[in-house]
Amino acid sequence: MAIGFAYRASLLIVSVGLAAVGLLGLMRSIVPEPSSVLAQPQEQARVPTEVIPLFNGKDLSGWETWLRRTGRDDPKRVFRVSDGLLHVTGEDHGYLATQQAWKDYHLVVEFKWGKETFGSKYVRNSGILLHARGPHGNAGGVWMASVECQLAQGCVGDLIAIPGKDEKGQPLPVEFTSEVALGPDKRPRWKPGGEKRTFTRGQLWWNEHDPEFKELIDTRGRFDVESPLGEWTRVECICQGDTITIRVNGHTVNHCFAVKPSAGKILLQSEGFEMYFRRVELRPVQKNPGQSFGPNRADEPLAGRLSLEQAAAFLDSVSLQWTQQRQCGTCHTNYPYLLARPHLRLGSRDAELQVRRFFEQRVAGWDSPEPGRKPRWDTEVVATASFLAMHDALTTRRLHPLTRQALDRMWTLQKPEGHWNWLKCDWPPAEHDDYYGVIIALLGVGVAPENYRDTPQAQAGIARARQWLAKNPPSSLHHRGMLLWASAYFPELLSPAEKQQIIADLKSAQNPDGGWALPKLGEWIARGRRKVPLDGPSDGYATGFVVFVLRQAGVAKEDAAMERGLAWLRSQQRESGRWFTRSLNTDNYHFVSHLGTCFAVLALTACE
């Protein structure tokens, strides 16, 4: 909204103060809120049963315009379509409104800011108005009675109750309830389990709003999850029954319930700043978000079509379940999950954050005298440090203090020869030799933000690792692929001729169906010193791994081998969202399918 944040906060403080002395009920008796006013005529609202693009990329079909100065007319084309994008110039205050009212939907909006600010020195501002009703401009001549999902910089995901008036000038009240806690700035933030508070006007800040945030243009809060200026931010509004849940770039940032009304039109604001929308679509609300995906099995039916959303849901489920139930990290599930999941800006990121938080807590407790807090193996330190660094590089682009602490500790465990004592459980390809651990360490350091690799301890450790690699050549085509991957960050690891030879050898291992098979990537020795047969069908891990590392090595996605590999991946996803990979050890759990799904995702997103 255009109203200043401090003014909205003052309104909220006044209403809270009245409630404290028992006067809010008196005010409500003076301004009646009959159920007929709060209720939305449900028969007028549609429920989406499939994905419905509200913006078609061509024109403004299905939308109505309202501007403060010109009403239903838009002579200056404040709202227009440019190069397939919905372009809002911001020259006047107003909105686009859907002609149709909606209820029980999952709204997905992707937006970014343009250049024009009309001289404002305060944060870029706009919003999505939900459950809007009444005549155009019934709230202050500009908006409609609604619940706003704020898009202002630093405040993306805040919720605001905007009351209005009907055609006869009678109140159109709006209200919602949430669990809140006051921050250091005395502003209410969403906090699950906090004090229940009902909002009839005013603002509910998102859960991690920076209390020191300065509302100046193009500033960022310390904990903001919206994308940097010039990049696309994804906002999801899940309106189910009388609840609203807000996600920003996959992070659940706000939630309210007892929302009245619980249906209405959807509005996109113009509020003095240029902006663009590339996606505005409705989806059915997922009815069973806690679904079970069952065991990894070779006979699971194929999905029939690629769904990265289903892959995200599968990875969220198995990674969070592994973390919560086993309380440990593993190279086949929750470690690679931290690398793969940020590439899928889809659905809720709650599972990702919980898995991340588990590893942060492990690092924070490594020096604790409490039983079970110390690292179980050197492998835990190397893997945790490296995958946290990868996650930092893909998300915040800042090196978290606990990541730095873990990386620094990693060097203290490095052997003088340059390697680490990696787990050797006869579980290839990840937990069976030191070579894998050295490459994982280099990958983590290679991508770590804030030039960590240039610190003295990192430079010394990298030099030792390079010396070890020079003396210990990779034992399999798979590990040569790992070396190829690491050379994307440390080119000195391979000469140009060596690099091209690995690329050629990986391509030559491709199966006729376009995929790769893990048994063919090495002469593996499994548990019981059993040799693994070199034949086998194409699988998710080997195909995803090879396509991904080839792409990291600069092989074009249009390369014939790459196109065949990508076609295999697109066609071989299972109904659960996973890509199956048979274990090289025993024919039971096939946890390497989790690793395979991570690399299938990495390969597909790397070639988008």
C-alpha cells in the first residue's frame, strides 16, 4: 500500500491499546460487522481444478483496470504487456483486478522491479490483494476491501487488512487472526505458537523481518528471502478455506486463519514503482502435502511426464525424514539435497531449512561435552562444511559463520599428504575411498562465498589436496568425472588434453537408450569384497551425474550425447518424483536413488 509503514503500525498499536482496556468491543458495537457483510457469496467464486494462467503473456484478457485518477480508464497504459511480460509502469496508483472471484487456490506470482521510481527515496512498493470485494476503489478511492500480501522491499510477505465500503457507504470489514510475537521494534511478526491476535486493519510482518531495516529504496534486511534487485522473486499465496499461507522463494514467511472474507477477486497493485510480472497463475490447493512416497523400487511406474515439482516434494520428504529419524548426514540423501534443492524454486522450502538447521546445529555442538555432539567421523566435518558452503553459494551468497567454522575445522583434520580419512564402508560410489572426500572438500571450498578459498588456511589446504590428487589418480571413470567437476573451479587439476579425454570417455560409456549405468562407471568392489558386474540398465544417478558434470565442464546442452541423456531423464522419472537407481550392494533399500534424484535435478536445471 501507499500508506507509510509507520502510519500502519500506529493504527495497529492504537487498536491493540483499545483492546487492552476493553474498548475494542465497544467500537465494534458502534460499527456493526454482520455476517452477511463479512461473508463472501460463495456461489460467485470459482475453485481451480487445474493450473489456470491468469496472465496469458499476450494481453490483459480476464482483468479489469482501476486507477485513482482515471477510474476504469487507463489512458497512459499504466498496465500493459511488453515482450510477453505484464508491465506495470507505476505512474498512477491503482490495480488490475481479476474479473472472476476465486476461492481455495494456490496463487503463484513471479515479479521483479523495473528502473522507474518517480524520484522516491523509500522502498519500492506494491502488493497482491486477496479476497477483494465491493465496488472498485472502495478503500480510500484506490484499493478494494481485501487482505494484502505485501511486495514492498524488505517486507515481502507481510499481511495487511484493508477494510472498505460497499455501494451504499456501509463498512466492508476485513479481518484475519494469526499467532504473533512482538519484535524489538514492537511490530507483530508471525510466530507459530505465539499470542493469537486478530487484525481488522494494520500490518502483520513476516516472521524474519529485520527490526533494524531502514525503509530506504533498494536496501535489504539481514534476513530477506526476496531476490536481489533485478532478479525474479516468486511469491505463493495458498488460500485454503479461511487460511492464508505466504511463501517467498519457497520460504514460508507468514500465515493467518479465520480470514473473513475467504473468497474474492485477486488484484495486482500499481503503487508508484515500475515492475514486471512473468507468471500469475492459479493452481489447485494440494490436499495431501504429507504424502508418503514408499520404498525405492525398480517396478514403480513411470510418471508419463516430467514434474520437477514432484521431484522437489519427493526430495523434501525423504531428506527431512532421514534427518529427523536418523539424526545424521549421509552422502546419498540429505547432503546432496542441500546442493540440489536450491535449484528447484518450487513449493515450500520448510524441509530444506529444517535440514539446513540440523547441520548448523551439528556444527555448533561439535565442541560440546554433551554425549553425541562431537563429530562421528572426519567425513562428517568435511561433508557438512562442503555442502553448507554449496548451499550458502546457492542461497544467501554469504558465508554463514557456522559454515566458516566448519571449513576452518576441516583443515585441522587434513592429513599431511593432503587427504582426509573418509568413510570406507564398501558403499560405492560415495563411501568407499578417500578420493571422493578430497573432491567433495575442493568443491565446497571452490564455491564458498566471500573468497574463502583465498584465506591462508584454505590456500595451504588446497595445495596439499592438489598434491595428493597428483599422486593418487582416480580409480574409476566415475571418479574421473568427479575430478572433471572439480576442475570447473580449479582448472589446474587437468590439462586441456586430459579434460577432453575424460569428456570423450564419459560419452563413450553412454547406453544406446541415451542413459548411463552406474556399474559401467567403475570396477566397483561392494561389501564382502564382491565385484559388481559391469553391465546394467541406465539409471538416474549415473545419467544425472554424467550430464551434470559434462555441463559443468562446458559441454553444450545441444551436444548430441547431452540431448540423448536429457531425453532419458525427462522420460524416466517415476510416479513418486524420483529417478530409480539400483544399489551396487544389496537389492533392498536402493538409497542411491535419492542421490540419483538429486543429480537428475542438477542435470535438468543446469540445462534449462
